[in-house]
Amino acid sequence: MAEPMGFYTDTTVCIGCKACEVACKEWNQLPATNGGVNTLSGDSYDNTRRLDGIHWRHVKFIEQFPEDRKDGRWLLMSDVCKHCVQAACLEVCPTNAIIRTEFDTVVIQSDVCNGCRACIAACPFGVIDINPVSNTAQKCTLCYDRLQSGMEPACSKACPTDSIQFGTIRELRERAGARVQQLQNAGEKRAHLYGADEKMLGGLNSFYLLVDKPEVYGLPPDPKMPTRNLVPGSLFSILGALLVGLIGIVNFRRRGAGEVKEARP
Amino acid sequence: MKHRLITALTALVCSSACSSPETARTRGDGPGADLGNRDPIVRMHEGSKPYAGTPRLIPTPPPPLDPADQADRLSRR
């Protein structure tokens, strides 16, 4: 297996140009609009709004402004599939359409997917959605076809500020650690890495440098695998079955006793 | 009877303790729950074409890779 590859996204240098979104769509032949219909968000400069079947990259605009609009803050973050080391989508896929590649990335095979949507519910980050053209679940492939040819993914290649960086996870973690240190030394004490270590789903192969709580960026602070409920769920099921069986036995015993009493003269 | 009961209870506890290979997976630690791909180099069906198998309204040949090559040559890296 090749060395695990991934993205490190430094949100502090993202300028929200959406070049990554365009590059992603261009390379993967995704439509610019859903069936030719342009939908404006109406409350934000961000008009693509979310990751879905035709947006495999999405630059989030977190626009924090007070009522008087005198002061404000923009947080920009290019969001993508996290290519989790412990992938919830892969775990639940009933057709084995979701595979793990030699680069440790997670890819959906469109021709194997039956569109059951189990992965959509399982993904703790809300990354996967149905592509309306193919009617199958789709998401970022980390440009698997480009990786196989020794090329960099389209989004990181197009990023003008190097907010999205591509490389081996080992190298990216070193780079990210140095940047956090630099920001903290400069006074940005809230700078931290999201998903770089193994605590979160074994590690995210696409991790982020954030300068606020993950919730502010719409990221779950503690994502979980769907199988976390397997053991307690199984035990409660067994307990429930035993209880129902016991109730049945008790009821039938009572009914039997009543029948015997009625039969007596 | 006692032996059977113990066996049944053990089987119940063991079955309830089953977990996915994904839950214990570490970085670069093989295919995990991806049961169909054990080879070191994964072979995808149809490459990574998002519209593989989807009927097209207008049959078109695959796009040329020249623009990508050009971008690669002109890019800063």
C-alpha cells in the first residue's frame, strides 16, 4: 500500500475564491447547476451552499456580522470529504460500492452503487449525497484517477493561496503543526488542528486548521461511527427478547391456571 | 442442561460483542471493512468516472487530457 495521502486545509489563508470548486467540477465533469437551474442562496455570498452529489468541494462562507453591520468577521473554509481512517460510509455500504484505495482514501464506485442512501445517513459530516444525473451516491474521490497518474488533485492544484495542500499525511501534519505554532506565537491562541490526530475516527485524511470551535464551521466536535451502538443495541435487543418471552410465559401460566379452575365443578 | 445454557449465553455475549473492522482501523492499515479489495493496488470499476453506466443523451467521446497537461506544465509546482 502506498503512503496515506490527503489534504491539509489552512482556513486562515482561504480567500473564498471557489477556484477549488470550479477545478473539481471541471475535472470530474460535474454540472455547474442542477439541471440548468441557478439557485441563489439569498442570504449569503455563498451560492453553492453545501456539499452534495454535484458539489464535491464547497467553500463555506461563515459570515459573522452584528445587527448594526459595523464590525464583522468572515471565516472561509473549503470543505470536502474527510476520507476518514475509520469510514462510516464504507462500513454501512451494502453493495461494497465504497472502497478504500491504496492511498488510504475512500471512493464510491458509481457503477456498483444502487442508490440506497445508507452512506448518506452514516456520514457524520454530511458529505455524501445523490447525484441527480446518475442517481447514485457521490462525493470527492480525492481525484483518484489523477493520483494514479502521479498528479495532484485538481482542487489543491488550483488553490491560489495554498489553503488546500496535498501530500502525504506525515508531511502535512508536520507542516500543519508548524503553522499552528506560528499562529499561536502571533497571538491567535484559538488556532488548532481538526482531525489531524487519531482521536477523531482514527484520523481524518483531510484535516483542517481552524481558528474557532468546530461547530462554528459546521463541523461535528466529536463525530462517531454508526456501529458505536452495536454492542449496547444488541444487548438491549437480547434483554428485550428475554423480557417478552418471560411475560409470555407468565401470561400463559395464568391463563392455564384459570382454565383449570373453570374446568373444576 | 447447564452446559447448554452456558454455551447459549456465551454465544449471545460473543455475537453482541461483534464489531466492524473499521472501528479498530489505523492509518494505512489495509482495507478495513472494504472486503472486496485485498490487493495492494486497488482496481476500481470503470476508473473513477462519476457517470459510469449512466446513459447519455448525446454520446460524446471522453474529454481530451490536453488542458490538464497544459495546466500541469504552467502551474507553479
